[in-house]
Amino acid sequence: MSSDFVAAIDLGSNSFHMIVARIVNGHVQVLDRLREMVQLAAGLDGRNRLSADSQQRALECLARFGQRLRHIPPARLRIVGTNTLRQARNSAEFITRAEQVLGHRVEIVSGQEEARLIYLGVAHSVGDVTGQRLVIDIGGGSTELIIGEKFEPRHLASLRMGCVSLSRACFADGRVTAARLREAELLVQLHLAPVREEYLARGWEVVTGASGSIKAIQDVLISEGWSREGITLEGLRRLRAALLEARDTAGIAERWQLEPARARVFVGGFVALHGLCEALAVQHLEVSEGALREGLIYDLLGRIRHEDVRDRTIADVIRRFDLDEGQAARVSASALDFLRQVRAAWDLNGREARHVLDRAARLHEIGLLLTHDQYHKHGAYVLEHSDLPGYSRDDQRLLSALVRRHRRSFPNDAFAHLPCDWARPARRLCVLLRLAVVLHRGRSNEPLPEISLRVQRQRLRLQFPSGWLAAHPLTRADLQHEARLLAKAGFVLQPGR
């Protein structure tokens, strides 16, 4: 398949979606869409563990998807998991099996990152408007609210309620009663309460809905003649009364010709949307065809064009935390020079390795915001637990691990908690980062001499110009100390002349 092709898979809590597209003159041309209602969230038990049956359903779906992806390079494909995989205590086990089936890496994204990607997909799928847009996406386990302008999300929230979770909580046996509707509506208001006033204060000119639940609701309203296009608050109020008349899931499926899987979660999705529209005074919303998977495609397109949102995130973090940009640039330059010299011997040829090392170098001092003592630990915590646009959970863990180990102790198992495809490269990238930090400890603007780094497996040899180390005894002492620390991780460092 041509390298002009890109693809994305959204492992949602209710449905799995795949989109395959072709980049034509810089524009996205959708070639294929696949969707299966796997209802992964319904497989969570009381201990937040995915059942064997739900995992099997999901893996069978991914096997079918995987056939379509065989010839797409990893750099042109993104597969992301959302709320259910964020919650599931055994998600790592499932992801390992999913990656074996697909032959590609699976990422789990935060609620904030999910919201950003949804907005990106919606903004590219609907007409432009003057002013701000509110986007509502009701998934199986979470609901995203995003206010943005043009292609830029400005304010994002991810609420832990969705069509599957609300249906399970209030309509588990399929019966719909007035008391159960009121109970579900109260749950929606409780989830919305922390953000409601803030969103109302920000305001918007147009509201756009995305997701299968919202599309299904629009179809029902149009079929009943309660709306010509989109969804109105008045139409939702009439639908509420009709749901009480239908009485249960079977009646809902029969009246509006819904497939059984959609009928089982229809009321939960309706309650979420109706509650949001009532609380936020939304009288009308248009419905977008684009959502998370389209957002993934456009985000991927940015990475291909070297317009990676992750680079912008790093720049924003540097400004927000007032980091020493000069020192960050010096450390990054030296680390990347070492990478250039050893990338073949250490199998670090991929573009992603360079990006990871550069970003870690630029952020290695972020913990100084709190205190110099143990700042590498503080920095690691900040990077792992912050909302970083463009980053998956594993991306943040990798960045955090490099910052955590850029100084002081370096045990042999320092990166064992990372995905297996990153554990070994991360150890080697960390060595390069540590050497760069040691050599720039003096924070001097005076450039370093030309330094040669040669590696053979775990053995490293740094070669300096004749007499340079003798003229810099503190650097020599630092390197000797670093050699002792690296030895604990199985590396042998031998400074040259």
C-alpha cells in the first residue's frame, strides 16, 4: 500500500472505529470506515476488570480490522484506547494481546487528550464559524465537552459518564420508568456540576455533537418529525416522553428500528445529552460526522508534516515553568550529537528516538520549579501526571522515566515498567542524556570541544581533545562518578584523553 495512506483506530468504550484515508495534495480523502459495537465498557466487573468474554469480542473485532492494516507503516497509523481502557485494572494485559493481533502499538490517551482529538476531528468535518464552538461527544464511558475556536481547542473537560455506564447504572434490565429517568438525570447533573458555571461563563456561538449516540438520537428525532436537521431541546423533551411510552429496550428497538446493541445503550446516551442541553441551555446542536478517529488522522497528518503538536506542548511547558532555555538547548544539542554518533551501533535510527531524547533534554530541569533537592523526581511526577496535548499515557511515562533517571541512581531495571519495545532504547537514550547533563553541569555558554563517543554493546568510550580533561578537573571527577553510577545499570564508561 502506498505511503500516502494513513489509518486510525478508536478503541471506544461502546464501539471500535477504524478509518483509512489517503493524503491527496495535503488533504485527507477517506477511503474506508469500519465500526463494530463491541461494548467494552459492559465487560467491566465490580473490580474494574475486563471480562474474558469482552476481551474476546474486542480481539475478534481487531483481527478483522487488522487485515485492512497489514501494509500501512507504523508511522502512519495510530490506535488509541479511551475511558474503559483508562479504568480497567487489567488493561495492560488486554493491550498486549491487542498489539499481538494488530501488529501495531496501542496507546491509551487521557480524557483531556481524547477531548482535544475529538475537537480536531469535528473542526475539520463541519463548516467554519465566527467565534467559539462547543463540542459535545457522548462515548460509552465518558462524555467530552470542548470549547474551541476554528481548529484550536480552548477549554476541555472529560466527564466520567457515557451511554454504556449510565445505561448499566440505571437501566440494567432494560426497563425505562419515570423514577429511573429521574435517577439517571440526577447523575448527569452531579457529573456536570463542577464545570457547568465555568462553561456557561465562556459562552459559544454554535454547538456541535459527535458520536454514535448523538447520531442515533438525531435519526430518531428526524424519523418522528421532531427535527428537520440536527437536534433541538424541544425534540429531546418529546423524546423523553416517548421513551416512557416505549417502556423498555425491546420497545425502543421496535419503535425506532434500532439494532439491539444500540437499543441497549440508547437511553443512557439520551439522558446524558438531554441533561447537558438542559443544564447548558443548548437549544439546538448540529451533528458532525467527524470525531475522535478523524482527529487522530489530522493529528497524524501534522506529525508527518513536521507540525507535531507535541513540539508545541514542550515549548508551552518551557514557557509556563520558566525553564532555563539556554541550558536546555545546550544539553539537547550534546545529547543529540551523541545520538548521531551511536545510533547505528545502538539501533536508535528511528525519528521517534531523536524526538524523545530532544524533548527529555529540554524538560529535564522541570522539577526545579519546586526545589533543587530531588528535582529529578519532582520533574518525573509532573511529566507523568500533567495533561500534555499530543501525548499518550505511555508517551508521558517514557518522558517521565528519562527525566527521573537523568541524574543520580541508575538501577538496571529503571525502565522495566515501560512497554517492551521502549525499555531497551530508553535505557540507552538515558545514558546519552546523563552524559550531556554531566558535561554541561557548569551551565557555561562556552562551547564544548569536539567529543567522540564510541559504543560497543554496553561499553562506552568518550574521547576528548588532548589535555582538555586535565584542564577541567571537575568534569573529569563528574565523569568518574557517573561511570560508577552507570555501572549499576551494566554500562562501562571509559573517558578518553
